[in-house]
Amino acid sequence: MLTQALTPRQIVAELDKYIVGQKQAKKSVAVALRNRYRRSLLPEHTQDDIVPKNILMIGPTGVGKTEIARRLAKLVGAPFVKVEATKFTEVGYVGRDVESMIRDLIETSMRMVKQERTEKVKDKAEEAANERIVHILAPSQSKSKNQRNPFEMIFGNNGNNSPEQEEPEPDTNVAERRRKIKFDLLSGKLEEDIIEIDVEDTAPNMMDMFAGQGNDQMGMNMQEMFGSLLPRRTKKRKLPIKEARKVLTQEEAGKLIDMDDVTQESIRRAEQTGIIFIDEIDKVASQGRGSGPDVSREGVQRDILPIVEGSTVMTKYGPVKTDYILFMAAGAFHVAKPSDLIPELQGRFPIRVELNSLSLEEFVSILTEPQNALTKQYVDLLRTENIEIEFSDEAIREIAKLAESVNQNTENIGARRLHTILEKLLEDLSYEAPELTLERMVITPEYVREKLNDIALDRDLSQYIL
Ligand SMILES: Nc1ncnc2c1ncn2[C@@H]1O[C@H](COP(=O)(O)OP(=O)(O)OP(=O)(O)O)[C@@H](O)[C@H]1O
């Protein structure tokens, strides 16, 4: 993929568009990604000797760890999943469940590839869908007049094809009618007309009901395994033509896409470019040779280890090798230290980066600079109600200060605090917007104080509201 050829500097520049600060972390992930590209240029036998160097991100909550990983994946079109390591310590989880992260990755990969392929055949599929609509609106006379024997349709009629048994050509009237309908259809005249179509029935069937839970854990599914042997069930639905076209286009696209190819490409992409983000890894680090919870925490690390070291996981799409998947683990490490992880796992995450707590200045930048900055989002949303809001620079500073002080006085949740504060700040305006007649509104520091001071200064209140 072309974007993989981005230089580390270009990758950092791309990340800068969305994430404020955290220079070191951006650099490290950029290098890890570039190394992957470098590896792909090497001869195959050398490639196999080079394993990706996984990254351990250390930093408090809400400072951009997940955001960096997610943006990186998006940048290069890599399948991405995030899991919480603590999930595997929950009651009911057993060792093999850690493999679900690979199954989730392959599902993500399948979805991406399927979507891309669907996009490619979209025009053709829509054409076929239109053709089907025309045939439904103007069925051929032969079928409607003398329905063929269904057995004959399935088994043929042993070559006894006498001329009168052959399906007559649709007569010129039908052809003419179809031509006219097609013209109306394509010029958009029929969009609201109701039409009845046969759609595939996706409701669970008896096979699935008998299959129970066990198969699900293997990532298997009876319908998928035997689906092709069973007759496809359809049901009739009445829809406006514009909706029916969407359904039929999906179906037609499905016929045009080579699913074996999609599966192979998805596996390749997950294996070679996949990124798995394992959050809260510090929560499964154990201190001292404990018993009870410590044992289970160490157990989770031991379960994760083979996946990170490189192994093969069975999925319903086939075996998936984990050797070249890029793993990023993250944690606050307030109590446990990276050295409390089992040594083998420490060795698999040789790149360590620290992410800093965000400063007041950084809060100001987060509010205004990223392409999807929070204040821009609210401006866009309220514009749909014909209200142009504008945040004065001082108001932004006031919001940032409030966020910082609430973080200090309650729990420090980093930039996430900006989300809750802004939501509260604009709550009344968002509620009243449809009835307001103003066209422009400037959010001033006074407005911020008026809306938020009472809550922000009251520790108990802000714990619940902000
Ligand atoms: N440096 C940053 N620049 C821009 N936005 C940020 C930054 N840090 C955090 N955010 C915003 O805060 C939200 C939470 O950040 P993120 O999910 O990256 O937290 P995290 O560090 O991974 O914490 P956790 O480990 O608790 O998930 C994101 O949705 C993002 O919008």
C-alpha cells in the first residue's frame, strides 16, 4: 500500500494533525511502522528473521495513547483492535480466550477488505440491481403465463427439449415496456414506488439454535460451515424502490466479489499489517510472588506471551500467524512497573515510550487545533441550527483551566475531561438551539464561568457532572 512508504517524519506530521504533543511516542510508532515497510522490501528469507519490535506506552489515562495507535492504523489502512488486558482476568475467562484478539483482528480485516471490494464493484452491482427491478416491474410473459414445473427447473428435463417446451422469447411488448420502465427508473421518477423483492433471510435458523455456545468460542459457526449445503432462505419484503435498490445492490455486489480472495487478502493484511493495542497491561503485572489475584494476573501474561511471540491461531477463516502483527501495550504503571511484567513479555516490548500528562497549553491546543477539534465539532453541529458560535481565545483558556482544576481536584482523566466540560457548557444552548432566533453567539469567559463555576468549584458536584 502506498501510504506505507511514508517516511517517519511524514507519519509524525500526519499524527500531528490529530494529536497534540507526545512527540516521543509519535516518533517511536513512526519508526516501528517504517521498519515494517523496510522489512517488506527485503528478500523473503531475511524477512522471516525480522520480527516487529513492539511498543510499550507508559502514561496516565486520557493523554493520547490509544489515539496515536488508532490514527496510525487509520493512516495506513491497517486493521486495528483494542483490548483491555484486564478482561482476561475476569471470572469465566480461560487461557485460550486471549486468542479472541486475533479473531477480532481478522473480523476487522474482513470488514475492511469487503468494503473496499464492494466499493469497486458498486457501479456494476447497481446496474444489475436496476436490471432486476425492471424485471420485477415487467416480468416476462412466459413466466407469468405458464409457470414452469419446478422440478424441471432444478433437474432439467433430460434433453427432451421439444421446440414448444422452450421458453418463448419475451415478446416485443415486454421488451418495449422494460425499455420504458428503465428509462423512468434511471431518471428517478419511480424512487418512491413500492416494489416486492425476495431478500435473503438472515434470521437465525435451526442450525444456529442447536449449535449453542461452544462453537462460538472456536470462532466457528454452523451456518458458515454448512451454509453452502443448505438451501438459501429468502423472504419477501415490500420496499420503496430507492431502498430496494440498496438491498439488491448489496446482494449483487456479493455475487461479484470473490469471497475466497477477500478471505485470503484479509488474512494477509491482518498478519502483515495488523495492529493490536493491549490496554491496561500494568493491571496484569504482579508485584512480588503473591498468590490469588497475582497468580491469575501472571497467568494472563503467560497466555498473551505466545501470541506476541508468534504463533498460529485458528479462526473461522483459516489459520492466522501472529509473528508480524504489531502489538502496542499501554498502561499508567502508577503502582506496578514494567519490570514487574514477566521477563519474557518485557523482552517482547523493547521500545518504551513515556507519554506526559497534558499541560494547560496543550489543553488549549487540543480544544482548537486538531482537524476534529472539539470546539470545531460543536461549531459544525450548531451551524445546522443556523447558529454560528465562536469561542473567544479567553473562553478557551477558561475551559482549559477548569479542566485542569477539576482533574486535580477529582480524578485525573486527561483530555477526556474536555469532552465532559464542553458538553456541560453547551448543554443549554444545544437544547434551546432550534427555538433560538440568534444568528451568532460568542462564547466568552464570563459565559463559561456562569455555566460552570458552581459545578467546577464544588468537588462533590463535579465528581458527578464533569
Ligand atoms: N494529546 C492529545 N491530543 C489530542 N487529543 C487527545 C490527546 N490526548 C487525549 N486526547 C483526547 O482524549 C481522548 C482519550 O484519549 P486516549 O483514548 O488516547 O486515552 P489513553 O491515553 O489511551 O487512555 P486509556 O489508557 O485510559 O485509554 C481521545 O478521544 C482524544 O480525543
